[in-house]
Amino acid sequence: MGRPKKITPQVEKAPARLPGSFDVLPEQIMSWEVFVEKLHSLAHTFGYSKIETPLVEDARLFRFWQAGSKDKLAAFTDAKGLTCALKPTTLFSLARAYLEYQFPLREKVSKWFYTSPVAYVSDGQMRQSTEYGFQMLGETNPIADSQLINLIFRLFTEMGLPNLSLEINNIGCLECQPGYEEVLRNYFKEKKYDLCENCLELIDTHPLQILACNNLSCSTVSAEAPVIIDYLCDACRRHFIAVLEGLDELNLVYNLNQKVIGKPWSRKTVFEVRAKFENSEVTLGQGGHADDLIQSLGGLPAQALGFMGTIENVLTALESANVKFASKHKADVFLVPLGELAAKKTLRLFTDLWNNNIVASEFIGPGSIKTQLKLAESNKVAIALIIGQKEAREGTVILRDVKSGMQELFTSERIIDEVKKRLGK
Ligand SMILES: [Zn+2]
Ligand SMILES: [Zn+2]
């Protein structure tokens, strides 16, 4: 009998992450956590409650989303033949929950906030991100628009993002928008030789979307286009003026921007919040009304005012602004075991410290004492507890003051009391 043949694992290189998806690495997670924490605390201050909705819904819920979009749902058919889809945005799930649990009977206005993964297919490619947002459903007034914008500006200002801009517009309602669309249609038909291919297709169906096209030639045509403000119905005009007056009251500066047209389901006031940098700009989120949504899903007329963005975009903006957050999980002491027996003793010491409300950071693994002490210093930990082979055998621990480098030897029994004394605990 020969020696058994050594079995090696079958190698197949791991595929890379899908384009259009994100990993959030440990070095980025602090920004993520701080953002979500601020989102929660401000949302509660402004009277919003958290809600969670499922990732997968009956695809019919998203017909509004599909109607005006080139993007496709990430859909599949389940074993019972029902077409399901990953939610492309959270709004529709919120509307469904609002009706399913009869919130209109429970309260005049429901104010919710959320963070949730979303996914859809764009240009044949899956895109996923983590959405965050605020949503009001029920009765609202223009002051609520201003107050929502106030909340969002507070959120981003507290995150340390400079140069925020508020781009605002009013795109009318079902009563006045069709009239304006007709005016636009006629205007763009006259200028059709100056429009890009994409916009040509939009003239008949969604002329409003041409205003948002960033193609240079299209932008030039749009700059001369009739403005919607002149075509708003009385209700929309009054609403818009009240929102702007509210913003003046809050000393929030805004830019009236015809290119901001919201989503196909948007009505009345629409807005975007952007962070501007020297050579770039990040859209942190967009807001507005979806006032026909609840009714179109079988509910009684209800207003829907909200704001949503992706956390990935917020992180991109924070990186561009070079905003960094320190970890809040600061250790009190740093454990430095040298060798295997010492590492084993450290397990007990770590637990004893923990039981006494002392947070220890351990580095059980290879590495010289020098690198470990450097690590302690860079983590601003005041005390290092060193256990070498000799100390491990004798049941002692070396306490080192990281800053001064002064060292003292203690027995394992006394070390906890000594650390407590030095930490003032
Ligand atoms: Zn109107
Ligand atoms: Zn165009």
C-alpha cells in the first residue's frame, strides 16, 4: 500500500461582485452607521416611525413604476405561477402596507421612515442599492413639504456635508400637467431637429422628461421652453408658493430648476438635494408628492409626500468631502499575549475584564510586541496588558502605561482591581 494521495480542493476562481452592486467594507462602515443613527434620531424627533417592508412583492404592485420607466423589474415567477419582483423602490410597498393594514382609519397622517435594499434591471444589468427615506401618507399641507426639506438639510448638515443645494420645481397635477404637456409637445415638435434620439421618442409620450435631458443641444432647446409656472392650476400654484414661503421662513436657499421633474408618478412640488464638490456633484436624494398613488391602488384619495435616496450615494458624498468618523467602540485596555500559552491565558483575562465592564481589545495572533504596542497607541488605548511565556507560567501580567512606557508586574488575581483603579472605574 502506497501513501494516500493528497487531495487538493478543486479550484474555480470566485466571480467578482456584479457591476451595479456595492460592498461596504469595514473601513467605510463607520460612515454608514453614523448616517443610519442620525437618520433614526432625527426621524424620531420629527415624528416619523420606522417601518420595514419585504424585499419581494407581487409584481403588479409596481405597475406605476414600470409605466414611465425604461428600467425593468427584477422579476421571477414562483412555483404557483405568480409573478414576483424585487422592490425597485420602497414607496410602493409603503402604499400597499398603508392600505393593507387600514392606516387611513387609524390616523390622519402616517409618517414613516425606512432603510431597505432595492433592486431593478437597467440596460440589462442588475442594479441594487440600499434606499433610505421618509414618507408621509394621508393629509399633508405645504408646510409639511418645507418641514421635510428642513429635516433633510439638518440630516446632511449634521453629517458634515458642505455645499448642499436644493433644486426645486413644481410639475403640476393631473388637472394642469396635461395642458402644459401639450404646450411642450408643440414647442418640441418645432425644435425636433435639435433633439437627441432619446428625446424624439419622448415628445408624444413624456415631453416633460425632455426637460431633464442633459444633452447639450436638448438643454439649449429646453432653456427656451415655456415654463410650467405659467401653466399651473390655482391649487398647484398656491401649494408651490406656500412651500417656497416656508423655505424662506427656514432661511433655506433654493434654486428653481426646470430640469428637476421627479418620477412619472410625481405631482406638484418636486425637489432634489445635492452635495457639490470642486469637480463633481452627488445627488443625495429626491423628494416630492405621489398624490395619485393611494387612489390608484384602490384606496380613498390620500396625499403622499416623501424623500428618498441611496446610502451608497451618501457614502460617496462623504468620501468626496473627506468626512471621516472615528469608531465609537473604543477599548479600555489592549491585550498583548506572546506565544501560545500566553494566548490561552488571555482568553480568561479577556472574560474577567469583560465581567468587570472593562472593554479589552485583543490581538491574539502573530505579531511582535512592538507592532502590537504600536497598534495600542494608534488606537489611543491607555493600558496594555502583556503576558509573555514566563508570565503565563507564573500567573502574572505586565501592566504597561502605553503613553509613558512605564511597566509594572501584577498577579492575575490583582490585575483587574489595578486596571479598574487606573481607569477610574
Ligand atoms: Zn395642478
Ligand atoms: Zn435629449
